[in-house]
Amino acid sequence: MQIKDKVVVVTGAASGIGKSLCERFAKEGAKAVVVTDINSEGVDATVRDINEQTKVLGITCDVADENEVEELVKKSLSAFGHIDLFCSNAGIFTPGGEDLSTDKWQTIWDINVMSHVFAARAVLPGMLERGEGYLLNTSSAAGLLNQVGSAPYAATKHAAIGFAEWLSITYGNRGIKVSALCPQAVRTAMTAGGDGGVAGLDGMLEPDQLADTVIETLAEERFLVLPHPEVLTYMRRKTDDYDRWLGGMRRLQDRFEEVYKAREESD
């Protein structure tokens, strides 16, 4: 897909990855960009940044609420007639393990997984009727590998990948393209004040660098969007010898527990 003359919707667009995607889509000549986030002030800021480059509509939306996602799509269709590309990008990080409260598990599940389901329910009917459309779902390298220090992040990002795969399998022969964005550490609010933890081992990208990879991958219509190409090597190691890979991840876990303990003692 080439972005020029396309109608694009981006969730989580008030800052970070989502904001950079909006800016890049506008630069690429998108016909219209719908900017949406739960942060209304951030939505307004992104709209101001790109409104001289393309048609733009700002909508406040909580992607964990299906009714709000449905309303987002209805307003987008009313304004621009159709949606070519829906970027389901909003997500959150919650540290911790199985002992986190059920409420916290449910919250991250709704945002990191169900938001993709809600988006697909809302946009697929129109896309299927037209015989074309593109879904870009933001997951994480954690969805392909894992996440030291956060069971809910690892589990929800794996689920997001599984759902994106299912969409591609089910609708790929009906004109629907699907890509999964799977970065490691990106300099956003989610990584503010830190080095990205384990995900920062291969360096922390700027959101603009990630947007470059998104444009390249959309043009090639490939499933995996990998701003950190090393992730593909790690995936191959994982599937080549699962037990060896798990042993390596346990060593990584031990290493970072030592690092964080040392930081706490020095504070």
C-alpha cells in the first residue's frame, strides 16, 4: 500500500508512535488522517501539527470501549466515505506477574487485545464490501518473544499477534491486508525515564525511525513490521530450540534483577 491519497485512522495518536505515524502519513500525502486518543489535548496537538498538510479529523476515543470505537469509525466514514488503513496502535504497559489484580489484568487485556477486536468488528464490513482495506495492529517484539518483568504485557502482546495472524489468514484472500508492528524499545511515554529495560538492549529508536519502517513495510505489504531487525534472528533462535531459548531468557531475567537491585541500593 502507498499512503498517498489514502484515508487513515490512527489510535493512540496523541504522542509517541501514533503521533509520528500521523505526521508521516500526512507527509506521504494521505488524503485524510483521523487522529484519535483518550487524551483530548494530545489529539488537538497532533491535529494542529498536520492540518496544513492534509485533511484531518480529531476524535477523542477510549479504545477499550467498543461503543466508542464504533462511534470513531462511524464519524470517520461520515467525514471521508471510507477507511483505507486502520492503525490500531493504542497500548499500555503494566509491570508485574500473575499476582497482579484481576482488574489490572482486565484493563491491559481490553486495551492491548480487545481494542484490535473492536476495530476489526467496526471497519471490516466496509472494507470487505469494497474488497480492499488494510489493518495495521501495533503489538511488540514482546508478542513474538516475551517480556521480562511483565506477564500481562507478554500475554496480551502474544494475543495481539495471534489475532492479527487470524485476520490475515481469514480475510487475506478477500482483499484485506494485515500487518503487525513489533518494535522493541522506542522513545515514548511508555519508556520515559528509563533505558527500555530488556527491550533496550538493541538500542532505543526514535518514533520517526519506526515510522520509516512502517512506510517501507506497508509498501511491501508484509505481515511483520520490524523496526529492530534483530528480532527476526531472535525469533528463529526461539523456534529452533525452545528450551535453549528459555534458558537464555532466564539468564536475562537474572541479569536484569541484579541491575535493578543495584539501582535501588544506590538510590
